[in-house]
Amino acid sequence: MPKIKHIALTTQNPDKVAAFYKEAFDMQEVRRSPNGAVFLTDGYINLAILNWKTAKDADVGVNGPNFSGIHHFGFEVDTLEETAEKLEKVQAQRLSQRDGM
């Protein structure tokens, strides 16, 4: 069965976003590109954190220049409670609430 191996997102500050994922989810940095992109992995999924795209970029995308983010993605975790504590510690913002979570 196919598995997701790569998720790319754009942001104004790749270093800050990479630091969040390294601290919150223990992701490892694989490399950095000369243009400021940071590439992380958890050993299964690779996360490319790219600089904002501008109108000058060929791959600006359907959301236009200076768009930050992707639609959604998920992490499978051992325990929700431990992860919730870790996310609070790094000041993650909860975007939705489910019963018991």
C-alpha cells in the first residue's frame, strides 16, 4: 500500500518552523538548501519547509505568492496526553477540539 513520504509547506520563516517540528515531534534535520529551505524526517515521512514563493517563482502554486502552509497533515503518536503536553510546552495553537482530546 502507498505511504506518504513527503509533505511540503511554505512559510516566511523556515528556521523557526523547523525548530518547532524538531522540538515538538523530535524530527531530525536532513539538510538545508542554499535558498533557506529546511528538510526534516521522522524516519518515515519527510517534511520540506520552504521559503514563501513569490510571483517570480515558477512554482508559486495555486494559492499565489506569500502563501504559508498546506491544507492539513497528521502525525501518529504513542499517547495523546504526552503529545498534548509537549505541544503546550512549545506554545502550539489548537485549531480544533475533539471530545477527550
